[in-house]
Amino acid sequence: MSSRSTTTDISQPIAALLVAAAVAIVGLLIVVPLVAVFAEAFAPGVAAWWQALAHDPDTRHAIWLSLTVAPVAVAINTVFGVAAAWLVARFRFPGRSLLISFFDVPFSVSPVVAGLAIVLIFGRQGLLGPTLAWLDWKVIFSWPGLVLATTFVTLPLVVRELIPVMEAIGPDEEMAAVSLGASGWQMFWRVTVPNIRWALLHGIVLANARAMGEFGAVYVVSGHIAGATDTMPLRVEKLFQEYRQPASMAVASVLAGLALVTLVAKFVIEHRLAAEARDLELARSADGTTHDAPREAA
Amino acid sequence: MSIHIRHVTKTFGSFTALDDVSLDVADGALLALLGPSGSGKTTLLRIIAGLEHADSGSIEENGADITDLHARSREVGFVFQHYALFRHMSVFENVAFGLRVRKTPDAQVRSRVEELLRLVRLEGLGGRKPSQLSGGQRQRVALARALAIRPKILLLDEPFGALDAKVRVELRQWLRRLHDEIGMTSVFVTHDQEEAFELADRVVVMNQGRIEQEGSPDEVFDQPATPFVMDFLGNVNVYHGRVENGRAFWHGIPIDYPDYPHAQAREARVYLRPHELELTPAADGRQRPGTSLSARVVRVTRSGAVTRVACRPHGSDAELHVDVPTDTARALTLEPGSNVAITPRRARVFLPAPEYVI
Amino acid sequence: MIAFAANTSSLPVPPAPVNPASGGRRRRPAVLPGFGTTAAITSLVVFALIVFPLAVLVLRAASLGPGGFLAAAWTPRARAAYAVSLGASLIAAVASTLLGLVVAWVLARIRFPGRRLLDALVDVPLALPTAVAGLVYSALYVPKGWLGQWLVPLGIKGAYSFLGIVLVLVFVSLPFAIRVVQPVIESLDRDTEEAARILGASRLQTFLRVVLPGILPAVVTGFALSLARALGEYGSVVFISGNMPFKTEIAPVLIVSRLEEFAYAEATTVAVMLLGMSLTLLVIVNALQQRLARNAQ
């Protein structure tokens, strides 16, 4: 243990105790369950694991459904996130603060409540029910409903990443681009996007993890018809209800594996983000260097 | 390319940045907008560039009304205070940006960028990123980038404000030489009087959204039109005296002021620059009585070739600052406590708004 | 010599944007582009996806009238559900806050091998689907589970119990409690602590009098965020609580249950109650976070 951090606040034995406590907390609450998923999933053997995933048509469908719903929801939220962040970070207008507070709503609303609201609009007895029946469009109990519900719960993730970054960088580069003759799209692709790419990636990674793992809102909206409207998390629950624990664990392990990939990606991206934030600080403060010698390569 | 600004007003919420400002910029001039923060100089510059829009008034360029023209179509070269270089592009791509968005062919882009990098003495550094450059180098990239599109007018927002003193001096001289070679109409914003005087053909002194005075550096310094200009440019001693019968009275000493021939005495503020006062030892009998002020030296500060002597006139609490060439100061052996006589050589008198004289 | 043609430009000038509304009036386009487009997209999505659905929910519940609303939202079973939800969430939030404080302190102040790994692991609950968390927690705490086999004989039933609910709620809310407090601890001014020590304060006194007041706003914010997260949780609880009405049924489970029985009135009103609690918490959290940001300056 380094001495600097323990000279004034805590003694060595207490520090050791605290570290042990922290490790125990994280270990018991987080690590043990994580390890248990993989252990239980592979306990019957890899062959059985593969069997549960690839040879069960309903499970296969669930995997496919998750892979088609989540990316669409993420794509919608990426477009929304970029647009909303640009609007809020670069312009001032009446109602701006109210709009920003709306972005946070999906975070605090229970997913079940969100799903219910969607059902109230698109369900058979809902607001648009008769219209949809007349048009023979299915929203709830169907793919569009799943996308809607997933989009709702992941809405804040991209925009909340982008707003601080856009505000920190400031509009000067974009103003410079405009003064040099760039059109809106030219400015956006050549100047804005390169500056926000890591924050954007971070938001997309988080949104994707959330979208693939969403349960409550999708549960309400899907009608959880096996083989048709069950996403992977719903499939986990269905198998659990059917007392098919090993199969349930197998699907869960895929989701857990995805979560680990997400965390690794997140870690790498955050590293880049921190480096860029440091560069921003350095650029702000180092304007007055006299020497013309180059600094280390970025 | 001449610019005519007519009656421009700009407010931000309840703050008036520009209040009915009119200005003419002659073709080929190098003009400085000089003033303290909040004077509106940066706002005016940005309005010329199209980066802000005036609430009212108009801007003309060579006779064409460009008030509503968007910034990207104005063909101005703007150099931002903190350079605003595109951080993820190389120096080359930064300079090439204006050309690329106009879809200029590659070969042309390359030759123009290289020409500009040579001009700003950064040849060979095209591959670097802005984060790898010093402040002075970034400044030059920003300049090259602005010049790449052959703008009709060059606008610089506090171009040297963020740099070390030595780099600042070098770049100032370099910019002046550049302007002399190219002859492009240029306007720059600064709060540094020295910078404005060294670089500009004409100086526009601004304060609180208005133009206080416009003229050559000499005109503005020697014939300040308002107390603000006098005070802002260089140091000044202020005395609250009076005018009467064609004379202004400074510490009781009369100075000719034919602009006020009336017998009715009026309050006036008398401004003297430190170098407009002459200092002689008190014992020197050459002074005519009634033309000089006796004082005691409080402090002597040497600043290079000029020595600033702070004196307190006898019978007064005020402190007068007199600038004396260092050689003269040495010859006079001035010390705190010595008695001296101060003679005014030139003064500027400002009368506050008249009250009713019945 | 520089070939510089200062006054002629051989480069094409980008066209000025067309102003269809010109005529006699002046139009002043904003300097930065995209306001119209982004405003349209943003308002459309926010309205269609957030404002409209929640408004429909609230209006649907309100259409029952005050008496009808109360009758549907205040049934005995609903009251029990609120109690379970609030109770479990509060306990979980307190636990998360306290445990989170320990972890945050350790991560922020102590250097030890594996620190970065521990730091990364804290984010697992944010990335892991709640259904997976619920599944594995229940598997762990049932009598035959890895942990259950030791705990159940001791009388600690982690599965199909109130305790189980609290456990998973701590799991999902722990990162919130940690990540709000951790940066505040990292940015504490060590000089004030050293000054206190030099003036003779013991380590405990220094902690209580100097450090704790500094991090208290963050701790409270972390508590509020944990509480908000816990209140809305559904996926993990469904697996571990047994969902027994009046005993381990949380409000979201009740809503789903009523919905499946087409009892729209009850589902809607309970949802509105839950929404009310959540939004109130959101307002409080925002106010706290603003205060936190101000204090940091």
C-alpha cells in the first residue's frame, strides 16, 4: 500500500480491513453471481449448453429477436441523441431546461409503467386500438411494440453522453468551419463527429447493453408469446417458469457474456475519453508556451 | 475591400453590447478595435464576420449590403482567440479545410497549403496535430487556415492574447510585415494598447458599446477626444480644477485654455500625462513663481529607460506621477524626501456636462 | 515571393442559404446550422415517446374520477404492494449507500493490487440484464444454492422472501451509490485533513468533522439515486421474490398481474401512483445534483 494515501487518514491495518470489506462486498454481491451464471450454464457440459441454445427453436428465435430489436432501438436513440444534444448544447431557447429534464424521465420511470403506457395507446382497448385494427397493423404483441418499449427505456443514454462533451468542447471549431465556408453537413461530418466519436461510442455501447437486457417494459408489451415475441431476457424467464433451469442459465450466460464484452468496450472507450479530456485541459492551459519544440505525439 | 458599418446595435438579454455603432474601414487598412472587456469590440468583430447578427443597423462591403448574409458566404478569414483549430485534423488538413469544403481538386489544395505553410514558417509540420504544437505555432496555423480561402477581409480576435510576451512581440512584427506584403484589409481586436499602437494604421477606441474615438495612433494618444480615451491610453494624472477666463487651473497653476473664455468659473478635470510634467530640484532658482508646483518625492521606480517618480504636492494628499528619462533622473539624484518643482508642459481639459447658469 | 492575389478569388463561394421568407422582411438565420431540424426531431421524439404515453396513462387514470381512482389505487393488495416496494427499496438504498461508501472510499483513497479490476467490476450491475441477475440470485440463495446451503440452515432465506427482494435491489442500485460518491472523495482537498491532524484531531475526529460534511451531499444524492433505481426495478425481483401478494409482491409486479387479468383500472392507477413517486424522486435528485455541482465549484 502506498504511504501517501494512508499517512493522514487511516492506518495500515484499518486500510487492509477496509479493502477486505470492499472486496467482500463486491465479491459477494457481484462476482459470485457473475461466476455462478457461467458455472451453472456450463455445468452440464458445453454440448448441453450448445444444445439448449441452438437446438431449441423458441430460444433461437429469442436470440434472433433480441438481435433485431436492440440495434434498431439503439439506432433510433443514436439519431435522437445526436440531434437532441446538438440542439441543447449549441442553442439557447425558451423551454430548454424543461426539455433537458424530459430526457431524464425514462431513467426514473419503472419500465413496467412505460410498457403499460404503450399498451394503453396501442393495445386493442387502447387509444389507437381501433385504428390499428382497421389498418391491420400490429404494434403490441409484435416487433414494433418491442422496439418502441426498448427505445423508451434507452432514450437518455446517448444524449446524456453527448451533451457534456459538446458543451466542454464548445462551438468554436464549428463556428470556424462555418466561417471557412462549410455547409451544415460538411461541418457535422468533418468537425463535430470526430470530436464526439468516443462519447458517442460510449453511449451506443451502454444503450445496446441496456436494450438487449431490457425486461420489464418488453414483458408488458410483448404478450410473451414463446417463439414469437420473447426476447432473450423474456426467454430466460419463460424457461425459469418451466423449471428448465439449465436452459435458462444457458441463455442467461450468453447475456452475461455480452455484458462482459460491454464492460470491456466501456473500459477501453473510457480510457480514450479520459485522454481526450486531458488533452482538452492541456490545450486550454498551455497556450502560452514559448518553445516551438513539439510535444509528445498524441 | 472596404467595410461600412452603420448604426449597429446588439443586445444580449439586458446587456447592450453595441449601441448605435458606425464605422468605416478603408480598403487595405489594418485597423485595431481597442478597449476594455465588455466594450463590445469582439461583438463588433463577430458581427462583421457574420458569427453574430446585429439587432439593427447594416453592414456593407464595397457597397453591397451583407447584413443578412450568412457567415459561410461572406468570405472572411476569422482567427479565433483560442485558435479553434480542428483538434482531430493534422495541420495540413486544418489549413486545407476551407479548400476541401469547396471541393477544390487535390493538387490545387496541396500547392496552396504548402504555399501557406511556407508563408507562416511552418513548412514540414503539416503532419502534426494541433496538440503537438506550441501556442505560437497554433496561432500561425489558425492564420494560414483563415488565409487559405483568399478572404476579402481578415479578422483577428485577440490574436496574441494567450501567448507569452516574447512570442507576442515576434508575432506582432510578423503580422505587420505580412499585412504590408499582402495589403489585405484587416481588423483585429485587442485590449492591449501597445499592441494596437504597434500594429495598426488606425485605432478605434471602444467603451461600453460605443466608439469613443477613431484615428491614427498618434491622433488618439495626443488628442484624446474623451476622458475615457485619455485615461485608457497610457497613464494619466487627473486633477479636479476649474476653468475661468481662458485658463485652466491645476493645483492653482494656470494653464492656457482659450476654449473657455468666459468669466464664469466652471469645474473642469485637468489631465496630464506623466511625461508632460517636467521635474526640477526645488532649490533651482530658474523656475518662475506661480508656474510650478512644489512637491516632495515619495517613490522612485525605474522601469528600463524611464523612471517613474511619484510625488506629493505640498499641502495635498494627491500623488502625482512624473516620467523622467532615467539619465535625467540620475543626474537630478532624486530620492524619497527630496523637494522638487513640477512644471506642467501640456494639459488636456475636460469639462463635465454644463449645469444651468442663471 | 508569394503569389497572393488579395482581391480576386478563383474559388467558388458557397451559396448563401435560400431565404424563402425574405420579401420585405429581414430573416436572420442562426450562425450554427441545424436548429430547425434538430428541434423538430427532438420535440417529435420527446413528445411521441415520453410526454404522450405518460399523459395518456395519467389521463386514463384520472378519467376514473377521484373516488374511482382511490378505490382502484388503494385496495388492500395495492397498499401491501406499495409497502413492500417502498420498504424494500428504502432498506436496499440505505444498504447500498453504506456499503457503497466503503467501496467508494477504498477505490478513491487506497492503492492496492487489483484496484482497477475492482473498479471495473462495480459497473457490472449496470451492464448485466436484470433478468440474469434475478435468475442467478435465486439460484444462489435457494436451499440447494451455493450460498443458500449455508444460509438457509442459519434461518436466512434469500430466495422467495422479502430479503431476496432487498438483495437484488442492492445489486442493481450499488453502482449508483458508489459512482456518485467516488469522484467527490477523489477530489477532496487533502490539505484540510492534514491541517486538522496537525491541529491534533484524531483520525476518527478528522473523518467525522472534516471529511464527512464534505461528502455528505454526494452520499445523500447517491442514496436518492439508489432509491429511484430500486423503486422501478422489476426484472430481477420477479425471479427471486416469489411474487406473493401481500407478502413479497412489489408494485410493478402487481401492475403486470392486474394487466394480465385485464383489470386496466387497477393497473393504470397503481402505475400512476408509482409514477408519482418516481417523478417526485427525480425532482429531488435533480435538485440535489445541482446543489452538488454548485458546491463543487
